[in-house]
Amino acid sequence: MNSQNFLRISASRERIPLGVLGVALLLLCTSFTTIRAAWADALPQKSPPFESDGAALSRTPSLPVIRVAPDFILLNTVNQPVHLSDLRGQVVLISFIYTSCTSACPLLTARMSALWGRLKRDGAAARQVRFLSITVDPARDSAAALERYVKRFKADPARWSFLREERQKLQPVLAAYDEWTRPQPDGEIDHPARLYLIDRRGRLREIYSISFFDERQAFLDIQALLHQSP
């Protein structure tokens, strides 16, 4: 056997059939893809900062000064006075609710709770914001009833106060914020349920209706006010 024949025979013995090689590569790629997909599924998924549900959000909101927010003193659930003017230096969001409401009020309070969750995750923002929820039904909303409402929505009492007063003291506050009430035969109370956003200088900057209140936009509005000089 000459040297050339020997080299050809040796090479043929060491050559791997192309079909076998192709199958091996395909199995290797498939296994890698499966492992990578499983690994990706196991990782925590990050949700976008704002869900996309078709609502148009203003990332740079214009919040002109409407007027100075009417001042008031009301009582919290432990009968301590809360003076709005004492909250200067913080952004304040005011809502009007009553605890036996079965429609708008729990929806509004749940949205405020979601907004507070966003602020809390932001960290610094939550320390510069206060929520005030004022009952329009002082006859039925005792301090104990409001306290139960606080627990129902897991509100932070240090940053979110639920306020009440006797009717004659509460009425001027409701009138100042154009919060009229109309008792209904079924015990419900018809009222506007607006929300009022107040800047750190005590000026009214936005009024939200219950129909169009979006906690995501309110978060952006609050952030914009916090970036303004006090």
C-alpha cells in the first residue's frame, strides 16, 4: 500500500457522516433555546411604569394656579384637629367620600390607594405628599366608622387622614369646595366626589372629576408639583 492510499483510508475512517453531524447540531440548538426560554420565564418580569390601556397621559402636565385652596380645620379619626394650612410644604390631595357609599366612593378610594402605592414605591415622593379624605355624611360617619374605612383600604394614617366634623362646622368646608350633597330615598348621597390637588404653597392646581380621575396621571401631576420650587 502506497502512502497516498493509506492517507485516503485513514481520512475516510475519521470522517463523521454529515447527516449525523446535522442532527447533533440541531439537537444542541434546540436544547439551548429551550433552556434559555425556561430561564427567561423564571426571571421576574418588569411591568412598564404605566399600563397601556388607550388612555392618553400627559408626561409634562400644565398645572396653572386656579386659586388659593380654602383653609379648614377638621378632626381625624382620633379626634385630633388637622389644619390644612399646617400642611404647607407638602402636596395635598383632597377627596370627599362617605363610608356607606356603595358606588363612587369605594372606587375613588381604591384609586387613591393605588396612587399611594405608586408614590410609596417612589420613596421620596411619599414623604412629601398628604392625602385627606373628608366625609360628606357626618351623621353616620363617626370616628369609629372612618377608622374602619381606613383599615378597609389599608391607608397609612401618618400620610392619609380621614376627616369629619359636626354638620354646622363641616358645611362651610363643603361649600368652599363646591361639594353639594343630595340625600336619596335609598340612603345614598348624591355628591360631585371631586378631588383637589394642592401644591406646596397651598394653591389649588387641579380638580379631578370622579369620571376622569386616573391615578397614573395624578402621579405624574404630583411629580410635576414636587419638582417645582416650594
